[in-house]
Amino acid sequence: MRVLIEAKSRYHHGDLRAQLLSAVQQLIETKGHANFSISEASRLAGVSSAAPYKHFADKPAILKALVLECMERMSAKMLAAIADLPVGSKERIDALGQTYVDFAREEPGMFRLVFGLTEAHQGDDELSQAGQQVFGIVIQATADCLGVEASAPEAQERAYMLWSFVHGHSFLVIDGKVEAQKMSVDETKLLNGISTAVLQI
């Protein structure tokens, strides 16, 4: 009986954590990460205002957990996008770019949080490692295209150029700047042009 109670307790606590993170993500997408309280998230999750502190020390800790989950989702989507494309092909680069922009469209609040989270997290090794994992996918695909090792300066530099272009475009899209300028942007053509110019292939 004691074992069953402990197992049920662990399941409940795990479910509580997931419920809370889901509620916080909803609030981030509707209000922004700076404009909600833990008590508000607790109400949305259907738990007491004290419940979150069983898993998280404070709001920055909750945001960090969400950022880590977000980067895991982003990595998984990027890897899935290139899984069936030939290694070393420019198609992989374009697919990664499109996946990145699509992710920003689908989760603009979380996208902003990932690249704006600084409160109490400067120099956080865990977040830094997660970011390197996502960028590492771009570096490796770039290196494969160029026929060099991922550690080669050329691969690092060109990957950064690609990221800069696509990252900037993503923010222009979710901030409504493209629409506001009444621009007609062929995104496929844009991403192809960026990769062609940067990789020079």
C-alpha cells in the first residue's frame, strides 16, 4: 500500500509540474513573460498558489524550465525537418531556416522568451548548453555543405551569418513589420537566396 501511495504521489507531482508549465506557456503567449504572476498561473492550472513552490523556487526558475523545454522542441523539429534530406545538401539549410521561422510563428511568446531571458540567468551553464545544442544543428549542416569539420572557423562563421539573417527575419515576421510595410515576401525564395549568398554554392 505504501508503494502505491508513493507512486501516486510522484505521478500527481509530475502532473502538477506539467499543468503549471502549460498554464504559464499559455499566459506567455497571450500576455508576455513579464506580465503574469505565479498566482495567476496557479489559478489557470487549477492548483493552489503554494503548489508551484513544490517544484520551482520562483518565477525565474519556472521561466528557465520553459525555455529548456522550448529549446528541446525546437531542436526536435529542426532535426525532423532535415531527417530525409541528403547530408551536405543546401536543402537542409533551407529546411532548417523555414523550421526556425515557423517555430517563431507558432510560439511567438516563447520565441521572445528564449532570446530575451536574462533575469537571474546570466551565465547559466544549462541554458548555454541547450542553446549550443540548437545552434550546433545549424553549424553541422553548414559544415556538411562546405565539406569541412564543424569545428572549422569557416563553418562557425557561415552558420552564424545564416542564423543572423533567419533570426532577424523571424522577429520582423512576429512583430508584424513585414505586414506593416505591406511587403510581399516569398519566404521560400528569401531563405534560398540567403543560403545561396552565405554558402556561395
